Amino acid sequence: MDDKHMQIGEVAARTELSLRTIRHYEETGLVVPSARSQGGFRLYTETDVQRLMVIRRMKPLGFTLDQMRDLLDATDRLDSDDTLDDDEREALLDRVRGYERAATEQVEKLRVQLRRAEDFAATLRGRLPEAAPSVGS
């Protein structure tokens, strides 16, 4: 595991999540600080940051906290040093595949929405008179 510990402010800057959001994810059990300083400050490792990045990427795709927890549990178990039998490993991989399919489907829906939004913005631009040349041009 990583030796370098970061305080929550550095983690917030690296993940572009607010302190409040990180604390919320801690309260819901999605991420737990790897350690606490003598003064009681939360300390995180690179592994914790990567876990938060998974959560951050899942959120805009509409995944629930329970789904995030389920995926993280599956990947944690796959990444652990524990020996898994073939059936258990395959079941975990099936869970991850299900999330990959759901993410891919959601990405495609977002692409459609983006194309529609771009078309709408272009339509509005087309309705505006040409901008007058700026002074000094």
C-alpha cells in the first residue's frame, strides 16, 4: 500500500470533489480514510484517491450509492490477495461487466443529449444577427 498520506484538502484538490462530498462518501461507507493523524485529521492514500475517482466518474452516469458500493466491493475482492475460486471470480467479473455495459449505455445516451444540445445552440446562433465589427477592427 502507499506510504504517502494526504490530508482531505489535498485529496479534494486532486479529485475535484468538495470536502463536504468526500465526508459524505465517508459517512456512507464508500471510502474510509486509511489513517488518522495524531490530531485526528483524516489521512488518505493514493488508493483512497483512486477509489474516489471511481465514485466521481460513476456519479454523472446516474449510478446510485448502492451501485457504487457494489462495484467497489466487487473490484476490491478481485484486487485482494485472497484466493478466489473460479466460480466466485467469474461471478465478480460478471458484476463488473454489468456495470461496464450500463456505463457504456449511459455514455451513448449522454452523447445523444450532447448532439441535441449542440444542434439547439447552433439553431439559436443562426437566429442572431451577425455581430457588428468591434471598434478598432
